[in-house]
Amino acid sequence: MLKMKVNKKILLVEPEFPYPNKSKHKANSVHKNFVPIGLLKLGAYYKSKGDKVKLVRGRKSKKELSYYNPDKVIVTSLFTYWSKYVWDSIKYYRELFQKAEIETGGVYVTLHHQTEKFVKLAKRYQVKSYAGVHEEAEKFLPDYSLLEEDVDYHATHAMRGCIRRCAFCGTWRIEPKLRHKTAEQVIGEIKKVGKSNVIFYDNNFLANPNVKDILKAIAKLKINNKPVNFECQSGFDGRLLEKDPEFATLLKKAGFQNIRIAWDNSIKDALSIKKQVDYLVKAGYPPKNISIFMIYNFNISYKDMIKKLNYCKKLGVQIIDCRYRPLESTSDNYSPHAFRTGQTEKDYHIHSEAGWSDKKVRNFRKSVRKHNIWIRYAKDKGLEYDKRMEKWSAIHSTFKFFNLGRPPGLEVLENGYGWKERIQVMNKIKNHYKREGIKAPNFGSLKIKELDSELKKCWDFRLD
Ligand code: B12
Ligand code: SF4
């Protein structure tokens, strides 16, 4: 048998990024956390060269690494304001493996590798930096076998780069070159990976000249005899949709879920946004399932942002609020819990040039949360927003964690036998599981008595 020569030992490192939800590598309808897709492609590339590859998250001791002694350590990076975690990993592995080559790349590195601070630190830890997309690694599919747990979705790009140049955005700086896949390439890849959930990381999915062919082809695609669920994590470019409304029907036919469009510019675009939403509604997406990305704490004033929010009320669509953080910032200590004490510009970027303040940032977020809860739970019933809906919504998310579907109404939850205690236990287990990164159990098929007994087991097991 032909034995492949092992050339080098590679250690791929995903720094301990502070993901809000610690159940790592989980992607569901709201894709909070993602697999380190860049590293998985790099892993596939190095394996193809005959190298041995291991992937870890954060700082691991020699024992935890089973005395794997790498020749090369590859540290990826993501948001610029999470740079601290990248340097923590680099420092740690530099001390642990003094002779190893260390290289770092990814979003933050691409945007910052020429800054004085970066150059100084790179010199201190003798680390090489790599800017941009890795041409060779891009030819490979992500090697999901490098992850400890199964991931039920495939993350991919049908195109790289973007046709626009929005001032606040990093994508066109990170991916200056436009690259488009064809329908055959996209289909071939999805079939090869064989997962029935696919997330596109494209910055501007509709700008691919092959997009109609891709949408038509994926609409017919089946994996294991089942249609495939598609989602695009970025918003669709509404201007392109407005120019060519056929996109709306094609997206629907292809099975795209959680549709989002962006409204980054002024209130003057309201009628355009209405047209875009109307096309999507006509194609079969209920308004409450459509979300509008909105950048705030940027150059549109708080007052005008509230006007935009009120217009979304009329349209009956949800809002995804994106707080502006400059690409130059290397930290962001905004805390949603500091509502009473407040925070200052020392903690996070407050766009005072356009009149933003900590209070306005928090008020806008709060208004968006209220708005979304109203859209989700009250609007269709002709009800006003009620603070109690927030309570129910929080319980709903606990139910979702255990795969329990929709909870009963608040009346039952507050007065029905045993519900208060049950929810308390469920929340404790959920928080514990999240803290420890334990996979959520599926209690979907259980009757109440069985549920109580399973919850007790989960909670007691924690003490073992
Ligand atoms: C997917 C994505 C998300 C996902 C999560 C991403 C993740 N991995 O967990 C979600 C939806 C959660 C998300 C959220 C947000 N995002 Co986002 N996101 C992206 C996107 C589209 C892709 C990033 C990515 O994961 N790429 C994956 C792989 C394929 O690429 P890669 O890691 O870069 O790897 C390749 C190369 O970089 C290289 N490489 C990587 N590492 C290494 C190491 C070495 C040694 C080498 C040689 C090469 C190498 O090789 C790989 C293969 O080619 C980027 C835009 C972009 N074009 O990059 C924005 C981007 C990173 N996001 C951005 C922003 C602003 C946000 C939000 C703040 C928006 C908001 N205000 O709400 C939130 C933040 C949420 C939070 N928790 O703080 C900004 C970042 C700005 C910044 N200051 O850093 C970007 C750049 C987009 C933009 N509009 O500017 N995002
Ligand atoms: S359209 Fe989106 S991805 Fe393209 S430059 Fe603007 S914000 Fe960035």
C-alpha cells in the first residue's frame, strides 16, 4: 500500500473568541456562531500536502495536545475588536513551542497587519502575517472531520468580494477581487459535502452574474432525497432585488430561509425598501419572517433611525440592529448589562459626530428589541407590545434550547402546577450547559412527567 509521507505537523488554532453563545459550532435559524471555516479549508490544504493536522480552540496544554509537537502553528482571526484573543493565543503558543513557526491570518490580520501596533507585536512574538484570502486553501472544501463534534451544515461562498464600496464595511478591503462560482461548481460542492443545510457567507450573493442559474439549480437539488435548506448570513442587496424582482421568486423556490435585506442609508430610501419587501412578500415570505439589517451608531442620527424603525413597523418586518464599530478599533467593551451605570467612549466606539451617545445606543437597541417582540408575538393578533411578552419570549428561547417547541401561554406558565419551578430548573441547566459548551438535549418527544425526570437527571448529573 502506498503510504503518504508526513511532512510537517500543523496546529490550527481558533482563539477563544467570546461568542455570546458558548455552544460552539452550532448553527441554526439564527446563525450566531460558525465553524472556523478558514481553518477547515487550510487544514484540508495542508493534509493534501501530506502534513499532519490538528485543530484546537484556545490555549491547550501539552498534555491536552497529547504531546503533539507542531512544526507550524496557524492562528486565525476574526473581528478586529477581538484582536486581544488572537494575541493571547499567539503569545501562549510562542511560549509553549519556542521553535515552531507561527503564522496568523484572517479578517483582523488582513485589516491591521500594517499598523504600528500589529508590526510591533508580530516582531515580539516572531509571527508571520498573511493578508487576504488564501488562494490555495480556497480550492479545498472545509475538512469538517477536524472538528470534535458533528456539524449539520455546510458553510460556503458562491462569490467572494462585493460590487459596492460602503464606507463602514471591511469586506471589499478583505476580498478586493471578485470571484464567482458557477451553478455547476456550487451544485458539485454541495453534493460532495452531502449536508442538507447550507449557509452562504457571500457578502453580496445576488451580485454573482451566475446567480440565477445557481438559484434554479439548487431549487432542484436533493440531498438524501430531501430538499436542501439554504440561508445567506449577509443581507441580500435590495437594490439588485428592486431592479430584478424575479430574484424574490427564485430565492423562495430555492428554499432560502431567514431572508434579510439591508437598509443602511437614509429614511429617503423608505419607498425602495417597501418595494423590496413587497416583492419578497409576493414571492411567499410573510413580512414577519423578513428582517432588515440596519447599521446604527453611524452617520444617521438617532432621530432618523427611530423614523426608520417606525417605517419597519408599518411594513411589519423585523430589524437586525448592527452597531457600528470602526474597522480600526481593536477592542470593544460594550456591555448590554451596563444600562443603569452607562458606559463611555473609553469602553466602546460612540459615534458622537452624528450625535450618538451611550444612552441613545441603548435606547435604540431597546426599541428594536421591543419592536421585534411586537412583530413576532403581538402584531398579527392586533395587540400592543406588552412587557410580559419579553418574559414569554425568554421562556420560548429556553424551550427552543431543549427542542420543546412553543411554551404554553404566560397564564399557564405563571399559575399552572409546577411550571415556575420547572422553568427555573430548565434555565439553570441551560446556563450550565452553555457555560460548559455541552450539547443541548432534545426533549421534544417527552411528556411532562418524563420531562421532569430528565431535567432532574441533567441537574443531578452536573453535581457528580
Ligand atoms: C460570516 C460572518 C459573520 C458571522 C460569524 C463569523 C464567524 N466565523 O463566526 C456572524 C453572522 C455571526 C457575523 C456577525 C457580525 N459581523 Co460578520 N462577517 C462575516 C463574514 C461575511 C465572513 C467572515 C468569516 O467567517 N469568513 C470565513 C472564512 C472563509 O474566511 P477567513 O476566516 O477569512 O479565512 C480565509 C482567509 O482569511 C485566510 N486565513 C484565515 N486565517 C488564516 C490564518 C493563516 C495563517 C493564513 C495563512 C490564512 C488564514 O485563509 C482562509 C481561506 O481563504 C465577514 C466578511 C468577510 N468577507 O470576511 C463579516 C465581518 C467579519 N463581520 C463584520 C461585522 C461588523 C459583524 C457584526 C459586528 C455586525 C453587527 N454589527 O452586528 C456582527 C458581530 C457579532 C459579534 N458577535 O460580535 C465585519 C468585521 C468588522 C470588524 N471590525 O472586524 C466584517 C468584515 C464584515 C463587514 N461588513 O465589514 N459575521
Ligand atoms: S453591499 Fe454589503 S458587503 Fe458590499 S460593501 Fe456594502 S456593506 Fe459591504
